Amino acid sequence: MGFMNGAVKSELLAWLHEKDIFVVGNSWDAESAGILTDLGFPALATSSAALAAALGRADGENQVTRAEALDNLAEIVAATPLPVTADLESGYGATPEEVAETIRRAAGIGVVGGSIEDASGERDNPIRDFEESVYRIAAAVEAARSLPYKFTLTARAENFLYGRTDLDGTIARLQAFEAVGADVLYAPGLPDAESVRAVCASVGRPVNVLARGPITRLSVEELRELGARRISVGGGLARLGTGWVDVATDIIEHGTFTGLR
């Protein structure tokens, strides 16, 4: 497959969300991007957790700089002909304007999608206030819409990753993110099939589900039946060491995530 231009990649990524459920391959460097491409994943994503681990740091907000993330992103984009969607954490900035700038810089590297989350990086208050989170997503959407091609903007509600098991509150955030224009909605860390079903039934945009913890017991087909449209593995493959290729192969060939348990 030759390298597609940005407009074609952007349309392909958008089409994948409309066509059917799919698994995005989470890469962390050029080598992993190339392998995931060869295995047959239809699109790639970056992983902030995997990048932090590669740099010898803990996962979490403010552990990796915007410059470091963009350098890693450029390496991955250059290594694959596939569309790439970027894990942009909470936008690498304190203000909505800085979030918007991160979207523009990422797009300039060649990605055709990206995610912004509502985590704050503050130990005592790890999730940003509701209104602030919505403003930041709105700024990201506005920046994405200003680009010359479609940029698929994913909005993430991080409650469950930080021990805030408030499903109603999480859904309210996702609904607000949808209302300001997010293309894909994502609540990583959902604990079971019923929470996935509830999230998918509560919004009108495609939902990404993270294959982590109990969710790894569900197959691609089961997640399709629950309403999911995209599945990611986050830093799951990177954590496996040398065995990660076998697990990725099993995901793409059999639609199961048992190797990530």
C-alpha cells in the first residue's frame, strides 16, 4: 500500500467509524507502527501511556511534554501509510487556546484524528471541572474544523481511570462533548458490558471502548452488539514486552483480547 495523502487518510478514518466496528492498533514507535500495519490493522493510534513508559516515566498528565509527544507522533506517521489518530492527553496546555494549538500542530505532522481528555494532572483533583472540560473540547473541535480536511476529534471522559465510578456523570460529560461537536466519544476504564451498553445507548456519535481489565473478556463481536464502533488497547500491547506481536495477531485474526488480561 502506498502512502495516502492527508485528505484520503482523513476520509478513510471517518469512513471506518461509519462502516462497522474496528480495532485501532496502538503503537508507540516506528517499529511497532510498521508491525501493526503489516498485521492488518486498518488504522493506528498513539498511546501516551506507552510513550511515557518508553521514556521511563509514569503514565499521567504532565509527565510528557507536547514537544516529546509530537516528535513521537511524527515518527509513527512517517512509518505507516495508515491513518493515525493521536493520543493528545488533555491538550498539553492550561487554556482552551493551547489545546487548539495542540490540535493544529498535530495535524501539521500528518495525523487525521486525535483525542483530548478531561484529566487535570492534579493529584487532589484529577478531573477538570465540567464546564472547563467542555470549553476545552469545544476549542479542540473549532481547531479541527478549521483544517483543510476532516480531523476526527475524540473526546474522553476519564472518571473511571481515576476511581470516580460515576456512570451517570461520565455519560453527562460525553453528552456535553457531543453537543459541542466531538466526532467520537470515549470513556476509558468502563468496568463491564452493561456500562458499555449504557454509554453507547446514551450518545449519538461513535463510541471507542478500551480493551482493558474486565472488558478484555469481551470479543469484538460482543462489543459490536453492545453498540461500540471502535476498540483501542491503549498501552496494553507495549506492556507485554516481546510477546506483544502474538497478542496483536490474535486480536486481528480472532477478535479476542485474552492476551491482554
